[in-house]
Amino acid sequence: MKPHFAMMAGYNAWCNARLYDAAAQLSDADYRADRGAFFKSVHGTLNHILVADRIWMKRFTGEGEAPNRLDAILFEDFAELRAARQEEDARIVAYVEGLSEADLTGRFRYRTITNPTDIEQPLAPALMHFFNHQTHHRGQVHCLLTGFGREAPSLDLLLLQRQTGIGTT
């Protein structure tokens, strides 16, 4: 199970780098434009992905900052948001690398944000949700980019596998 999660952590960082490269090509007005997405804009959605990752990483590790709102804007400045994203991606990779197979079959406890409730659940399915959530919202950013007439980068896992060999053995 651990190789799967290591691949997903690498995939997450790879996708984010590609998506941020594409978003960097937008004008500031387009980057911040409310395009009707759940978190309104590219800016809002990229912030949300970081917000959710920080919330989950706090739950998984007990460390770091966890925003108390899913729509929080952590960084107004794109360059600062990008730097924080890169740091969080490195943190995610390191966290997954440090997990054992026993950790992955274990359980953990956390408290929800929107309807405060204590939850206990197995770690592996929560990690699956964590990585799936990122993919879901990156897809929204991808759509927003194409809506501006921009070419959005391929985010296919198979492309990463072909480029790196990860997950092919």
C-alpha cells in the first residue's frame, strides 16, 4: 500500500507544479476573476487546495497550521501562495515517506471543521480521500484555465508514470 501513496504524493507535487506554471501565465485580473467555480476563481481554488491540505496534514501529523474555514484565502500574492504550495508538497512527500505499512493499517482521530464532530477512521482511506480531493479541485482549475482560452497542462497520472517510471513496477 505504501508505494501507492508514495506515487500519489509525487503525483500531487508534479501536478501542482504544472498547474502553477500554467496559472502564472494568467493576468492578475483573470487569475482573480469569479468564473462561477465553487471557490469562484483560480486564486480561490488554489488557496482552497492548500487550505484543505493543511487541515488534513494537521489531522494526520498533529503539526502545522490548520485554517478554520474551507474558503480561507491564505495568500493574496501568487508568488507567496506558490512557495507555500511547494513547501506543503514537500511536507506531504516527507510524511508519506515516513509512514510504515502498519501506520497505513492503523486508525487516527480528528475533529471536523464545518460540523464539529470527533471522528475516528482508518488512515489509508483518509489518505485516499486526501489525494482524491486534490485531484478534484485541480480539475476545476484546469477547467478555469481552458475557459480563458489557455492550454492547460496534462495532469494524467499515466504521463507522470511514463516520465518518471513511478508506479510502473
